[in-house]
Amino acid sequence: MISIKEYRKAESLEEAWELNQKKANRIIGGMMWLKMSCGRVQTAIDLSGLGLDTIEERDDAFVIGSMVTLRQLETHPGLDAYTDGAVKEALRHIVGVQFRNGATVGGSLFGRYGFSDVLTLFMTLDAEVELYKGGVIPVSVFAEMSYERDVLVRVIVKKKPEKYYYQSVRNTDTDFPALTCGAALEADGSLRLCFGARPQKAMMLADRDGVLDGLCTGENIVGHAENGAGDESESHAGVELESDAGTESESHAGVEKESNAGTESENYTGVEPGRDAGSESENHTGAELKNNAGAKPECGTGTEAGSEDAAMKRLEAIGAYAAENIPTGSNMRGSAAYRSKLVKTLASRAAEHFLTEAL
Amino acid sequence: MKIQFTLNGKKYGQEIRPDLLLIDLVRSLGCYSAKRGCETSNCGLCTVWLDGQPALSCSVLAARVDGREVTTLEGLQEEAAEFGAFIADQGAEQCGFCNPGFMMNALALFRDNEDPSEQEIQEYLAGNLCRCSGYEGQLRGMMNFLEWRKARRKVASEDDAADGSLSGEASDRTVAEMQYSDMAKTSAALTDGSISDRSVLNRTVDDETISDRAAAGLESGAFITEQVRRFSSDAVSQTHHEKETAQPLRTVNKAVRKKDAMQLLTGQPVYTGDLAPEDCLIVKVLRSPHANALIERIDTANAMKVPGVEVIYTWEDIPADAKRFTCAGQTYPEASPHDRLLLDRHVRYVGDPVAIVAGETEKAVDRALALIKVTYQVLTPVLDYHTALDNPVLVHPEDNWESLCPVGADNQRNLCAHDESRGGDIDKVLSECDIVLDRTYHTKAAQQTMMETFRAFCTIDAYGRLHVTSSTQIVFHCRRIVAAALGIPQSKVRVTKPRIGGGFGAKQTVVAEIFPAFVTWKTKKPSKMIYTREECMTASTPRHEMEMHVRLGAMRDGRIRGIDLYTISNTGAYGDHGPTTVGLSGHKSIPLYGKAEAFRFVSDVVYTNIMAAGAYRGYGATQGLFAVESAVNELAAELHMDPFALREMNIVREGDVMPAYYGEPNTSCALDKCLARVKKMSGWAEKFPVRRLPNGKIRAMGMGMAMQGSCISGMDVGSATLKVNEEGYYTLTIGAADMGTGCDTILAQIAAQVLECPVDAVTVFGADTDASPYDSGSYASSTTFVTGKAVEKCAQDLRERICKLGAKLLGCEKEQVEFDGGKVYVLEEEGAADAAGTNNARAAMSVNDAGAAYDADVAVVCDVSEQEKREECLEDGAAEVAEVQDERRAVEKQSRSVSLQDIVIASMCGNDIALETTYTHSSMVSPPPYMVGAAEIEVDPQTGHVKVVDFYAAVDCGTPINPNLARVQAEGGIVQGIGMALSENISYSADGHVHENSLMQYKIPARTDFGHIHVAFENSYEDGGPFGAKSIGEIVINTPLPSIADAIYQATGKRFYELPILPGQVAGE
């Protein structure tokens, strides 16, 4: 249990920042899990007097104060409508209503925890954080930054003509996720995917090969599908089949080293490094999409059998590409191989979701 | 620092520490309803309102409530009573420890949302963990409350539209009527097992039967009974009993509220932690970081310097000749080996106590713990139970290790127990079988996870004796163990238990008590120890990990001819319950297959350097049934037979002798009916084995059977003391422990049935080693069966005594009189007595009835103020009393009778016939309850996620004494079984640390983790039990395990031989 010598309700951001420069001091967000840490804090800095507990909807953006609770975020009608329910879906599994009434956006984001639905969500939305000294930077950049002693003031979600979809897989309904997946359908019909709880912190899928391009744009639905049938998905399928256990386990092992470095996620999720990556990779290679009943897009009736087939292949290709390019690791909630399978499944499902909607 | 805030409407200015948490602040101000169930913000027990919004008070800095408004359940008493009544009507409050948090959140939802859907309710309550109820009773109560609230509002708005002056009365009546109809429906629903689905709530009750409110009020009990009868097609035991005895079941087999329900639901301070004196020393222990080590040096000097630290004890403070003891709460001489010391130089698992620290504040104690310097000689641990037997590393090498019973234990072999039993020639039979399935199953440990962690406080009483107040299921065993640990005579120790926040077997082991006991005995100062959740998860008494090797032999036609079972059980560092749990893995699984010609059951229990195991609901049967039932399910698949059909061919029947069950006869058994019932209610014929849903998910079915015992044959002792008091009410004193299950109420129901009085006329006291008659305690499923029978016989004996004194007063022989609950009358004047009897009984009962009617009214709290209602009821009652008393006087002139009140008054003057009696009961047999369960699961084959959508169960517990409480037992047990099957994992690091050390990592099912539980009762009638009852507490956890495992096989084609089955495994190949 944390011990606190002094409590200070900051009267200005400057004061909060000033206090926060001392290593022994600490900003408290919602408190929540902070109480579990064993440290001794000289001064607990409370931001709750700075009016940072509101969500402001502007014409072009949502401006979310760092002291806004997860529950406020979850129940905000504007955000709900704008994100097609993705915000609610991302937050509703987090422990319980009472917990979400306490946990704050700032506290959840600042830690950049591996398990964080909140980080996955905002990264998917291409949101920005406003740091008191560091200025406005994209969440994806913030996620990779070191733990500087700045003050997170706001989160800004710029409105874009996009569609969103959020999924997570959990061993139990209110557990930490085994994997999170945020998806955005961009204006041009391209897909953007973000994966968190890998168990390392969320990251965007870098689409170097244009695999996610033009998923849902008019003729492209068919065009891309045909394209995929022609070369793309074949090549990906090939890659998938060719990828031997050796390479896979290497990549997993690499990931685990990374997870060891991420102390924050160890603290909170009890990340358990060092499972037998080799044998899990074997599992993984054997774990092709055997049960793919779930991956069928519901566009069958009106369309030709050929294009349905092509769409299927496109979805599989997206899944395979994501699984290849998103590193995963093991902890008590699942092995690296299981997570890679989830990456594949959730990526396909996200694509399928938008495809189905588009049709 | 100083803060100003409002707590329950009252303004406070308070000087606080900056790191004080809100929960500790409100508790320090007397709001004990806020409870702590974890340290990780997971349980929801501490929920309060902060500016009207539910918040976790364990996670809010008190400093932050400056200028804000805090509300605890203490500030919502009216709402709590109003809504709580609906939970009480389901018996869903159970131990009550999670209730304040649940109530606060539910009340917040009700304010937030006028008409929440079931889905919304479930999601809103996902953060309120409950381990007893399985959440279903809570949900029913909430749905009923909302329905009632809607109706009330409708009536109110209609009244507003109509004549204002009459509206109050009109709405009263409607609401009252609604309530009674609700109660009737609920009672009916609970008695009639078929109505486990929610549709019953919509069933209409004949409105004419409740046309008059006063009449309904006064006769509500009878009215409900009537309704229950009308609906209950399944009251087999009732008809059986009534046929046998020509006596109606009036209080037994009735869904009465738990006696403590409203106290628990309104958050009263009735638990150990609430009752501890303010000035208690805080006791904590330093725990070993090593799995196996010797303490070389221990330096407490710096730690002792911390201001506020009172004492620190180490192994050096334990006398060198101290005798070892066991912490298992068992009948002496315990089967569990005596292998513990209060503090030992040899520490045997990560978490074993190294030093005891007591101080004035938690902070001081924590500081001191950090300052104790220990030098260990680290030894190689034995962590794998496969290699434990005859391992050169011995967990208990010491000379003074002692096994008091012939259980085959040998500490020089790491062997805690070994046993073999057989019937027939198993090798020959298996060699003749067409098919022999040879499979190995593994169940990991599992945590009971009662919401109230282990805790006790100790004081020195006026006689200089040690008084231990503990959350324990076993006061008498606890007294023995504490005395042994301290090396003092038992006469110096008194143990009492207040309300218990759940046990499930965990509190059948003495876990925390010995530490504060030692501190208080030494210092003569009050002390308390409250286990953290982390301690509960790492240094407690989980289920024994077991590996079971099954060989199941059958013929092609499905005839099961033999079962050969070898179980290896991992008892961990100490042997608590080790020798006894393992037996149930065979003796309570093999006998289900009554047609088998041979069996063999061999078991080894081994010591390892992990946390010691203990008693957990099911007690070995759970593990064994997972193995045997899974094997039988696999056999069904191999033979292409329906699992039900295979069971129907092979099950044990009433009247069979069960060789694998110690040769006991199967005296009562409705297992066949349970099979038929579950098959029907689950829609098995249409649903088995799988259906693929359009969304790619797979629905699948799986089933399993179970049996358990109803006591430990020839060993468990139950006792009851009954006395009748002035005004004619009874006091029942017991040594059994109500740990939330409702045994206080159930035992009172039994007494009331015999004494022909309302349940409210029996108060219950227990358990207290100084005052209670000896009872082995609440475990082994024995309370209803053994203690219940003791209560029945005790009440009969008290009847005799009442008759004896009555006869004396009437100037005749005892044989010439009869007692009807209200009076003793002379039998010979039959005609007159009949008339008089009826009237006098009415007179005697009417006061009680008025009270009961009032209580029934409270159940429904409506618009009328309680006071008004009470007056109304009492007026009605009083009028009737007066009228009937007149009548009685008139009749008494003709007939010869004397009222109970008069008998009691006479007993207090010049009397030598005690109107108090104690009865002790023990049973040479342990008639098994039976159960069949079927799981309907939904599997996402790609993510591996498995959700139990519906679970169907039929239970044969003989006569359910209280169908409400029996049902909630079943629901709660089933949900624990679901957790054990799908999410509750205990794993160890390479050096013996438990990974799942909190509720954040050890995942018990939350409300949203499953769909619905449907429970039906198929009652046999057990002559050896009170009114035909057998046990129910343990059996209910068993069937989900094999059912879910087989359903997963049906869905995915993968067989799982180990629990829990996690999504990653289901998704993998």
C-alpha cells in the first residue's frame, strides 16, 4: 500500500508541473491501482481542482480533460455516436461501473500500460494528447515516449469522416484483455488497425504493403477482392504456410524480451515471461484457420459466388498480414501463439464488420 | 490535514492522514457497511456513493472527499429495507458480506435508470462480486422489485388522476395485493422446481384470493402455503411426509426468509471485523519468500524500535518441546497429521509464517515487518507432486511429526496418506470388457474465495480466559487447535463466531486465529488479525490439486462393468484435510455406477513445498467426479450413445447396496428422476450435441452427474438445545455455524415444525463453545442432516416436557394430554377438546400471527409507513386475540387445557420439570444427495471463448427444508463450478510463488460471465434425515466440471483432461 506524506490539490497546471518535477512526488489520477504500489510518495498532486473533468464537443473535435472518468467517457452520447459505439465497447469490460467512475482518462493513458483498452481506443481514433510542456502530440507517438515528468492535460479526438469498431478478447468478462483490437475505416475506405494487450502496449499495424487499402470503397469492394483473389491473398496464404516454426519462435522470443523491459505492464498484469516459445510456435503453425465458420461475410445472397469467395480471401489475407506484423508475447492470459491467432481473427473480423456494413 | 465533508447528510470536519482511504474514513465514523474484499479494486464490496455516484471507497483518497458528499448504506436505510426485502424473499443475501456494496450499486442503478433491461442490470453489476449466490437470486429480486415499483408508480399516477382523498388507501391496497401475489408466486416458483425460468414471475395469481387486505395480512402465511400447494406438482416429500404422519408440513419445505436477512441487507455491523474493539493490536505475520528453507538468524531489533510496535515473536519464542498440531477442523483424533507449529524454524512454502508482529497501527506493523532481518538457509524444494513420493528432499523431516490415525502416512516418504479399497476382481472384469478407457485427469487447486477473508480478534475475559471471536465454521475444533498451538488447557479458551462472510470449507481450517490468540494470551491485550486477499490467495487452504488415473471398462451395449481409479493428491506443505479429501474422489464417484461388478480405488496424498491445501465445497468428490464423469462422457462418444442413455442404463438405484460407498445401502435416491428432469428441461433431445449459429459461434451441450454425502458416517455429531421462554417463544442453541447458508433459519424451521409454532417464535443462538451444545461444526454437508435431526428430536423431547408439565398442571398423566403448539389439552375429552383446541390454538397463535403478518408486510414495504402498518396489523391481531381469548375462557370451563404461556409461567415457580433440553445426534450412514447437471455453452471457435449460456440442474436433496435457500445454494455452487471449469487457475512460478495472488489475477465468475442457472428439485425421502432431508451444500459444485468439459468437446472435437480450460487452449490445436 502506497504511503503519502502530503496531499496537494494543485491550483494551476504550472504548480502541478512544478511539483511533479520532484521524483518523490506523484500525480494521482483516479487513485485506483496507484494505491497498490508500494512506493512512498512525498507529495500527491491532485489535478481535480483544475476543471479538467469535462468532455467538450466542438465542431471539429472532442476535447477530453485528463480528469474525465472512464464512465463519463463511456456514457457520453456524442462520443458514442461519433465512434459507432467503439468507446462504450472499449470501456464496458473494465472491472465495473464503480471502478470506471473513479479511473480517469489521464491516469489510464499516462501509464501507457500494456493491457490498456483506453490506449488502444485513443490510438485507433488517432487522438492527440496535450502535455503541459510537451504540447500536442499524437497518442501513437506519446505511447512510445519515455516516462517524462510532464502533465497530461487533455486528450483531443479530431473528428474525421471515419467509422470505428472495437473488439477485445478476455478470459473472463471483466478481466484484463488477452488482446484488444481497434479498427477504423478511413474516408477512402482503407482500414486502420490497432492492437493492444499483446501483452505489450498498443501499436498500429503498419500497412507497408497496402493490404488494408481500399477495403470498402464502392467498386473497390469487388475490385480489391478480385485483386486479392489474383495475387495478394495467395501470396499471403503462401507466406503463412511457409513461415516455419523457427522464424516464428524467434520473433516471439524477441517480443518477450521487449515485454521484460516494459516494467509497468509487469507490475500490473503479472506478465509472466519465459514461457516455452518454441512449443507454442508449433501450436501456432498448426493453428491455421480450421474453424473459420465465423469468418464468413454475410454478403452472400445478392452477390456472385466468386466475389464472395474473393471477399473471404481478402479477409483472410488481412488477418494473416496482421498476425505476421504484430508482435505478441506470453503472459498468464495467453501465449504468444494464442495472441497471434487472436490478432488474425480480430483483424479479419474488423474487416468483415466494415465490409458487411458497406454492403 | 483537515477535510470537511458530508457523510449520510451529516457534516464532518475531520483531521486525516493524507493517504487515508475513504473506506477507512467511513468505517472509523461508524459506517461499517463498507467492506473490504480485496486490495485490487476488483470486488465492489466497498461501494459507496460519492456525490450520488457509486465509487470504490477503497480506491478514493479521503483527502479527495473534501467538500463532497458521501453516502453509505447507513444513510439509505429506508431504500435498503424497501429493496432489500425483495432480495430477502429470494434468500439471495446469503452470507451478506458483499451485500452493502451490491445494494449501493443496485440502488444507484435504480436512480439512474427507471426501467433497466436485464442486460443493463447484468452489466451494471459486473463489478460486484458475490461468491455465495451465483447472482441469479439477486437478479430475480431486482426484477421483482422493478416490477413492483412500476406497478406502484402506475397506481400512484392513476390515483393522482382520480379522487385525491382516497388515493392513499387505494394504492396501499393494490400494492399490498401485488406484493402478496408476488410472494406467492415466488414461493410457488421456488417450491415447484420446474419454474426456474423467469416466466413464473409473470404467472397470474387468482386475485380473488386476496380481496381483503387485512385478511390477506393475517393469513398471509396460510395463503402462501395454499398458493404453493396449488402450484407445486413436485412437492414429493411433502406428500410423502403427510401420508406417513398425517401431519401437514407447516414450516418445513417452506421458502421462509433467512432470520438475519434484513440485518445483512441493511448493512448492520455483525461481522468479526465490525465487532473488534477499537483498541485492538494489529497482528500480521512475516512470510517466507522461499519454498523450503531453514531460518539461520532472525534479527528483530530494528523492527522493535518502530513506534507503536508492541511485540514481535519468532520461532525462538516457541518452546522447544512444543507439540505439533493440525489446523484442520476435524474430530479428534484428527486424520490429518500433526505437522504444524505456531512458528517453525523450518519454513516449507512461500508464505509460511516466519514472525508475528503486533502493533498499535497497521502502518507501524507494516514498517516493522519490513525491518525484520532474516537469514535463510535455502533448501531445494519439492514442487512437483509427481516426484514428491520418496523424494530425497523431505518436507517434514522432523522427529516430532505425528500421525494420530492409521491413514498410511509416512513423513520419511513425503506421504501424508495412502489407502486402497476394492470390490470384486477389477483386473478380471476389465480384461473381459469390450472397451477399457484409460485416461488421466488433472484438477488444479482452487480458492474458496469467500468474500470475507480469514479474520479473528481476541480478548481476555472477566475470568482471565482467552476469548477468540472468529469467522469460523468450527468453534469447537478451533478451541482445541488454539489451545494446542498455545500450549494451554482448553478450559482457558472460548471461541465464538459472529456472522460469517462465507466459508465454503475454507473456514473449516484454523488459518488466522492462532496468531492473534498467541498475541493476546501473551500480552493480555486485545488483538485482531485480518487476512489480506493476497494472503488468502497465497497462504490459505485451497482445494487439493489432484491427478486421477481412471480405467473405465464397459461392453459395447453400454454396460459399465468396472472402474479402477488411482488418485494422487497434493496436500502441499501441511497435511490439513489431506488424508480425508482424497477418499471422496473415489467413494463419491464410483458408486454412481451401481451396475459395475468390480472397482478398485487406490490413493496417495503427498507433501510438496507449496501452500497447504484444505477443505473446499465438494472436498475431493469434485475432483473425482470430474474424472469419472468425463470418462463416462467419453465412453458415450466412443459407443455413439447419448450420455443420458448411457447413464440411464448404469446408474445406482434406490435400494441398491453401494460397495464403493462403504457398503452403505442407497436408502433414498431420485437420480433417475433427476436425469429425466434435466433431459427435459434442457431441451437435450433437440439441442444435443451441437448447433452452429449464423455468427459462426457454436452452441453445444454436455452433462454430468454427482453425489456427495450428508455427513461423515459414525463420526459427525450434531446437537441442539431448546428452551421455551416466558410468552411462549423458544430459544434454539446450536454449535453449528451459519456461514451465510441459512442454517440458523433452517434449523428453526425444523424446530417450529415439531413445536407447531411460527418460525419467528424460535430464536437461534450460536455458536459459542461456552454456551452451545457440542457440535462438530458446519462441514461435510452435515448441518441439515445431522444437526437438523438433533433439532427435530430435541424439539420432540421439549414437547414431551411441555406435556409433562401441562399434565401436572391439569392434574393428569402425561399420556392423557396432547400439545398443539398453543396449549396442552386432555385427550379423553375428544369432542370438546377438538372445538377448544381449534379455538385455543387460534388464540395462542394469533399474537404471533399478527407479528408474522407484520413481518410479511415489512417484506413488501410499500407506501404506508411501517408504523401505520404495524399498528394496523396489531390492531387486527389484538382484536382477534381479545375475541378468541373470551372464547377460550368460555371453552376452558368445559374442556381441560392449559396454554403454553401459562405452562411457562408455572415453570418459573416451584417447578422441577426443566423446560429446556439438549439432544445429540449422529448417523451411522451418510445418505448421498444426487444431482444431474447439463451445460449449454456457446463457443467462439476462433478466440476459444466459452460462455455457459444456460446451466440446467436437478437436485435430489431429499426434502428441501427451505426451497429458497436450497435453490440459492445450488445456483451459487454451480457458478463456483463454472469458475473452476473455465477461469479459476492456480499456477506456480519455478520457485514456488503463486501467480494468481489477487482477485485481479484469480478470476471468479462475475455476473456477466454466464447466462442463467435453472434449478429443479426431484425429491426423494430420506428416513434418516429431518423430515426426509439430505444435504445440499456441497454436491452443487460438482456437475459443471464434466458437463462443460464435454460440451467443449462436442463443440470443438477437443478433449480436455485438465481444469481450468482456458480460451487459449480451446482455440489452440
